[in-house]
Amino acid sequence: MCPWDGFTPATMTFCEAPRCAWVVAPANTWSNLALVLVGAFLIAREAWGARPSPTVRLVGVTSVLVGVGSFLFHMTATRWGEHLDVGAMLLISALMLTTEARRALGLSARAQVAGYAIVAAGSIAAMLAYQPAGLGLFTAQIAVWTLLTLRLARRRGPTFRTWQIFAMMATFVAGFTAWNLDVHRIVCDPGWHVVNGHAVWHVANAACLLLYALHQDRVEAAGRPAATS
């Protein structure tokens, strides 16, 4: 008996071959530390910053949740771990979508919080009811967020056209390409437990969240009143 054999196995599989061990997929598991470290950095940065940003803090907290959820999923290869992983991903896509929707539609911060709770809870409920819906909802929310962000960059000028946001988009495309090459076994060595396309996807996500937080910090700083001496 392997350590996690008593639990229902996950439905999704990746290139890395599962081991009969406490850490089933080492490369896919340990690469999530990048997400946890980025989240911890952002939380600490906001805790000691002169002008903390609630949005950046939320990105940091969500990055930690995504890292922990994905870590447990790949460590155990169980269905409950899979739910944690996809659920945490839906938290970040819901946060990004509602943050840009608030700016695009001129909504209040309270309306954003309500919208975030509705989108996140509804997405997670749909994922729990029908597992394949999770990744589809994540992709759809990221696509809508991209359209909103590009619209804001075009209409509101240099404040929204930061190098961080375009670097984030390029990094996401590169990471998603690596994810597809791995999951479809196009670039795949199942016995190699050091690095693979899915591990690259985790690191790319960590870089994306860091860039997104820096973009949010710059946009919010531009809207703050100048400090007086």
C-alpha cells in the first residue's frame, strides 16, 4: 500500500510519473514553493510598507493559497487535493477579474468585494459539481480579465500601460504553453523528477502574480494624493 492509496485518486494526470511515496510527484510538488514565497514576500511588503495596498495584500494571500493547494494536490495525487488546487486557482482569477471590472465599470470597493465573493463561490461550487468546469472557468475569467485590462490600458493612458502587466501576459502565455506541452505529453520524460513543463507552469504563475501585484501597486499609487511635508 502506498501512503495515499486510501483516498480517491485525482482525475487529472500529468507527465511526471507518480511514485509510491509521501510526495507522489516531486517536481510538480516542490515547484509550488515559488508561489508560497512570492505570496509571503507580498504580504510582508505590505505589512511594513509606508502605504499598504489592500489589493496587493490580497494577491499575496491568494498566491500562498494557490501554492499550498497545488502543493497538496501534487504531493498526494488525490481528489481532495485536486479540489484544493483548482479552487485556489479560481480565487485568483476571480480576484483579478473583479478588480479590473471595478475600474472598468466604476464600481465601489464594496461592490467589488460582493462581486468577488459571488464569482469565487459560484465558480468553486460549479467545479465541485462538475470537475472539468474548474479549468474552463479559470481560463474564461482570465480571458475576460485580459480584455478588460487591455481596454483600460487603451482608454486610460500610461498609468495602466505598465511594463509589468504586459510582461505578466507574456509570462502567462509561456507558462500555459509549457502546461499544454506537459499535459499532452508532447515534451515529456515521466521518470525525470527534477523539472518538467508543469513545474515551469507553477514558477510562471508565481512570476505572473508578482508582476500583477507590482502593476496594481503602481496603478493605485498613481491615484493616491501626493504626500505633503
